[in-house]
Amino acid sequence: MAGGQERVLRRRIKSVDNTRKITKAMELIAASQIPRAQSRIAANRPYRDGMRRIIIEAAKGDPVAAKKLLVQPEHVASAAVLVITGDRGLSGAYNASTLRAAERLVRRLQSEGTAVRLFAVGKKATAFLRFRGLSVEETFVGFADRPTFADAREVAGVIAAPFIDGEVHQILMVSTVFHSSASQSVEVAQLLPLTVPEAPAEETPHKLVGYTEFEPDVEELLFFLAPRALESEIFTALLDGAASFHISQQRAMAAATENADELALNLKRIMNRARQDSITTEIMEIVGGAEALRSGK
């Protein structure tokens, strides 16, 4: 009985060790991707900040013209929602947190009488939303780990088309925002109509100083900048999502590796106990047999 138990424990320990090798390798791979993802976020930040600054200045330079493109509808009859997740799992709560926030947003919009059209980036979003009975109009896969600006342009072109045609009145995005290696949060952002971002008071005055001349005029300028701003926001969200995914996966695999080490240690203790019991039983049998022989003589 003890020998059989020892063989079972040996198989379990071997299985745990093999799993630990996989989780450790995945942890190291994810850790190696984090610096690259963070550097891409830092490299993209000046472009995004510059785009936002131009929109702020143009909107303040001619508010009447800007209002035509930046006006918010009083009632949103139809909205498009873009959900950004990963193509793979084993990343802790990264996918789950985004998907729960997206489902809450969709249910709230539907309760308010808004028709919702869903677009998804990542296999996990499509599988979850369809499982919850929500139809996904189009899915983009294959670039969640290493997105390029061309990928963002493709996504922007697809989700902007219904807005340009007047089929939807608002485009929202649910994604994970990367703040630092220790802080990421799920947020809902409005992509269209464009919103004028709030600039810090110490950096941007409430009114433009001096004389500013726009060429072309503000309305035409904003009409040209709107697609570029949309691409920039989506690309930023894709970069944030990739960095957040790698960090979440590194943490999840580190925890899995630690749990595997602890489980293997406990199994080894149990196996050693079983082996000692087996040895003790054999010694008792030998001693008992020797005593029986001695008594017989």
C-alpha cells in the first residue's frame, strides 16, 4: 500500500515540476517583453500629447467652428463600443476586468434605450461577449501583443465608418490604461465625437496668448485631424493594453511558479513520510520474523 502511494506521489511531483518549468518560462518571456512595451509607450507619448495640444488650441481659437465637430449629442440612439483585450489568457485579471467593465457598459446603454454595436480586439473579448449573448460585429486578432500603427489605423477605419455614415452617434472604448508597472486600470473613453482634453492650468492658459492664425481654418483643420486623433487614441490604447498584458502575465506566472514550488515541497514531504512508514513497516516485519524464529528455537 505504501509503495503504491509512493509511486503515485512520484508521478504527481514529476507533473508539478513539468508545469513549473512551463510557468517559469512564460514568466521570463513576459518579463522580457515589459521593457520593450514600456519604451513604445514612452515613444508614442509625444505624438499623442502633440495631437491633443493641437485640438485644444484649435478648439479655443474658434469655438463656434469647433462646436460643429465636437458637439455632444443630447440623446445617443446608437453607439459603437470597442473592447480591447488580449489574444491569450494566463494573464491574471487583465482580460476579465476589461470584459466585465465592457459588459456593464453595454447593459447600461441598452437599459437607456441605446442600440449598441460591438467591435473587439483580441480573441478573449469575442469568446466572452458571444458567450454572454452579445453579438460582435467585427473582431481584430493577431496583434494584441505587439500592435503597430497600421493595426490602429485598420481598427479606426472600421469603427469610424458607421459614425461617418450617421449610423451611430457615439463611439466608446473599453481598455486597460497603463499608468506604471505597479498600476493599471480599466477605463471607458469616448473616441467620437472628439472631446477636448483638459489641459493642466499651469501648462496651458485658459486663453491663447497673442495672435494665432490657423491655416486651413479651424473647421477644416479639425475635420482633417479627427481621423488622426482617433488613430492616435486607439494606438495608445493598444500599446497600454500590450504592456498591461505582459505585466499581468508575468505576475500570474510568478504566482503559479511559487505555488508549484510549494505544492512540490508538500508532496515530497508526504512521499518521505510514506517512505518512512514503508521502511518502518518492513523493519517491524523483519524484527517480528526474527523474534518468531528465536521463540521457535
